[in-house]
Amino acid sequence: MSMSLVGIYVALSKPLVAAFPVLLLAWLRFGIAALAMPHWLQPTPDEPPMSARTRGLVFLESFLGNFLFSICMLFGVSLTSAVSAGVIMASIPAVVAVASWLFLRERITVRIGLAIACAALGIGLLAFTPTHAPPATGSAAGAPSMPWLGNLLVFCAVLCEAAYAVIGKSLTGKLGPKRIASLINLWGFVLSMPFGIWFALQFDFTAVRFGTWALLVAYALAASIWTVWLWMTGLRHVPAAQAGVFTVLLPVSAALVGVLVLGENLTSPQLLAFAIALVGVVLATWPGRRT
């Protein structure tokens, strides 16, 4: 559920980056979410005090998986298509599995390995299918179309998402999901504040339509509250490598929104690639033999 929601808001952020400067959009996202969950900042009675290491992990979780992910993703989708972003994000499962093996010493089972191979095969197929950024609209009109740069930024977002999964696994043993979500969102708000204020002073907010404001609120709540809480709650019960396989639902939902809502094209090779990626999810989640 978490990764499906991420894919949806990744695709739907495309109209938002046409209406707002990227750095202002990121600041508004964190600010709206902060207003919605101040009560989540309180620790639960069974939570131990945060150590210096835990505070450092919370900062890294926000800086890499929240702040940098948002910046790279928003700039990326403004330069490429939602389908292209979905293609590149299909590599997240493999990157998460490798990172969990390197940093968490988690064992990669045969089935998880096959699931990762399916995700890699999917993105390999899509690599041979040319995708192009659609014409710019709104405030982005007239901007140069650079899908290669957009794709590169989306891949940087993939690396940030892998860090988010691995660090999140470490945090779930120390803090509750709600507190993690609120803390990393607060850090995101602080990190983006200088850029947000700068662009806000020069931006004409009266030119933004009501529908765009409604989409912004839904984006902020989904990106900073619902997806984080769902992801951190799930990480309490599954290894990071296995959880990483579920990130394949991110590109699938992003591409579907790009096609069904934004009017982008989805080719037969892309459909085949996403089908293979879903086979990976089945492999990763199929119940093992009881011993």
C-alpha cells in the first residue's frame, strides 16, 4: 500500500511542478504535513530515550529518503515522463536488496534473489524502449526538454529510496512508526525552509487554481504521513530486502497514473516488463514451507 501510494503521488506531482517551483513545492509539502501531525511527535510510553546514534539516523532518514528524494524526484519528473520515471524506479528492489546485504547483513534467499532478478529484467527490457518527456505545460512551458537529465535525477531518487528503506529498518526497532514519520517530516521542513521562503517571496499564490491546491494537500498528506506510516509499520515485520521487492509497485502505479490520468503512452514492452516485475512480488511474498 505504501509503495503504491508513492507511485501515485510521484506521477501526480507532475502537474504540481508545472504550477510551483520545485523547492517551494517541497517546502509546502513538509509544512502542510507538519500541521497535520504535531501529536505524533510525542513518544509512546514504551519508547526508550533517543540516543545520539538514533538522532543521527533520523536526520539521515529525512535528508536522504525525504528531502533529497523529493528534490530529485520532483526535478526529475519535471524533465521526463511519468512512465519513464516508473521505468527507472523498477530498479529500487535490486538496489534495496544490495544495500540491506551491505549494511544490515541480511541474507538474500533464492526466492528473494529471483524476485530481484525479475525487477532487474523488467528495467532491462524497458531500457530498450525509448521514452520521451511530454511537451511542457503551465509555468514550465518553454523550458528545455531534457529527459536524460530527468532520468538521471530519478535514478538518484532511487538511491535515496534505497537508503530510506535500509535506515528505516534500523529505526523501527527504536521508535514507533508515527514518531518516525513526524520527526523526518519536521527535518524535511527545516531543511527546505531557506529555499521555500526565498521562492515564496517571489511567487504569485493567487494564480494557483483551487484544484491544484487540493492536489497539493493530498500530495503532502500522502507523501509525508500515509506512505511513511504504512512503510515503517510494515518494516517492523519483514526484512528490508524483502520489503524492497514491494517497491516494484511504485513504478507500476506511477506508470498506470501516467497512462490513465496524464494521457501518456504505455507500449507492449513496458507492459511485459511490469508483468515480470509483478512476478517478482509474488516470488517474494509466497509463503515458505513450515518446518
